[in-house]
Amino acid sequence: MTLVPPGEGRLWVIGCGNMGRALLDAALGAGLSPDRVSVVDPAMPGDLDPAIRTAPSPALLGEIPTAVLFAVKPQLLQAASGELAPHVPAGAIILSILAGTSTEVLRQRFPRALVVRAMPNTPARIGRGVTALFADHESAAARQFAQDFFAASGEVVWLDDERLFDAVTAVSGSGPAYLFHFIEALACAGESVGLPQDLSRALARRTVTGAAALAEHSDEEPEELRRQVTSPRGTTEAGLAQLMPELTGLVSRTVAAAARRSAELAAETAPEEPAAD
Ligand SMILES: NC(=O)c1ccc[n+]([C@@H]2O[C@H](COP(=O)([O-])OP(=O)(O)OC[C@H]3O[C@@H](n4cnc5c(N)ncnc54)[C@H](OP(=O)(O)O)[C@@H]3O)[C@@H](O)[C@H]2O)c1
């Protein structure tokens, strides 16, 4: 399947940092033609395909988009949307990945556009991401473009309740960082029981990625896979006796804190209530 911006038009990428670049590269890998793409980013990534047009601001592109990947930091919403909005025509599709930024806020900024809100995650860099999508309109064209665009970097799930975004952000958006830290902790623990640093790091990384791949490819639930490697009175049982009483509560507090922060970010960018007379 070839990914084509709606109306055989142009895709603008506004903010081509870590996540914007990962999603753009995946889309190019899925057949999006670079000569249909323009990138706006003051940092001007230097190693883009030469067919991609670049500019430090939308006003300098001298064209209009039919779709936009909006991928700046949430704190830059006001400045970046202020520069972008005059160039977004009626019916253009805005794919926003800004954490904590609601479709209501985005609609205020881009009143004539069709907004699809997304929460991707960093494994998108290798085509193994998962993205949650939400749209509060029924445009089949916008939904299909969003589906195809994000499917280029991994799995796609649609939410029917936007309020789930805080929880999704806390689980799959932030989740890769929790797993990276688990690898660090396992490597550190290996050193403390006598492994050389390099060996411990290699074992920890391969164990987590191998176990994750097994969980993905097995028909059995993770709980069952854990039982299968836990012999009575064996080494795994001894280790889990330390881990399990702590981990469930710890992960639960971790996810709750991230969800709270997502809600705080949402409150910071929430539209102002109209003043009472
Ligand atoms: N990273 C993740 O795991 C993840 C996951 C899900 C969602 N997100 C969301 O993705 C968004 C981007 O995150 P990120 O990690 O990719 O951030 P990032 O690496 O800082 O990328 C943002 C890019 O936008 C550029 N920029 C700043 N002002 C701009 C403007 N007015 N117009 C166009 N570009 C502008 C920045 O340039 P300068 O560096 O020069 O400022 C930077 O290159 C955030 O809203 C975040 O909530 C991230």
C-alpha cells in the first residue's frame, strides 16, 4: 500500500524531533513520496531526503497542506499553532501527537480542520510502536489517513472515549521508558552479584527483549509463561518472592503518577471558560 496525503496533496510535518522524525521515516518507508512532504522545524534536520521541502516557519513554504503531522512539544502549542493556523485550509487533516492536548483545544486552534488526536510511542522508530487514536468527528477520509499513517510505525488502536488518553499516555506512551529502566536495574543488580558490567548489560538487555518477544509470539498469557519458568523451591521462585510483593504496587504508582501528569498538562492547555457577565 502506498501512503498518499489526502487529495493527492501535501503532508506538512510541524516539529521534526524525536517522535515527528520517527513517524515521518516510518511513513516514507510505507511508500509516502518525499516530494509530497514539507517539514517545518527551526532546528532544520540536515539528513532528510533532498526531495523533502524544509522551512523554519510555515509562512515560508508558499504552499498549502492537505494533512499535517503536528509534533511539537505541548508547551509550544500556542506559538506553533499560531504560526500554522493561517495556512491550514478547510477540511485539512491535523494529526496531533501533543501529550495532554485535547481535540477541543486543537479545534479552537484549527477551527476548519479535521483533527485526529494520537498517542504514539518510541518503538515507532523501528516499526514496532503502538498508537492510540481518537477523533470526535466521523470523517472517513480523516480516519483512514490517520489509520494508514500510524500503521506505518506499528499497531493502531482507536479509542471511543477521549478521557482514556491520560491512562493510555501513562501506559504505552511512557511505558517504553519504564522498560528501559528495568533493563538498567537488572544490569545493575547483575553487577552487584558479581557479573562484569559489559556482560551484565548484555544479559539484561537480551533477557528483556527475548522475554518480550516470547510474550508477543506465544499464545499463552504472561502469567502462564511466568508459571512455566518458576519451579517449586527453585531460583526463579526465590527471586520472584522478592519482586512480586513490591512490583505491582510500584508499577501502579508509576502509572498513576504519569496519568496525573498527563491530566495536569491537559489542564494547562485547556480552553479558557468564557467570562461570566
Ligand atoms: N517522545 C515520545 O516518546 C513521545 C510519545 C508520544 C507523544 N509524544 C509527543 O510528541 C511531541 C514531540 O515530542 P518529541 O520528543 O519529538 O520532542 P522534540 O524531540 O523536542 O521535537 C520537537 C521538535 O519541534 C521543533 N519545534 C520547536 N518549535 C517549533 C515550531 N514553532 N514549529 C515547528 N517545529 C518546532 C523543535 O525544535 P527545537 O529543538 O529547536 O526547539 C524540535 O525539533 C510532544 O508533544 C510529545 O508530547 C512524544
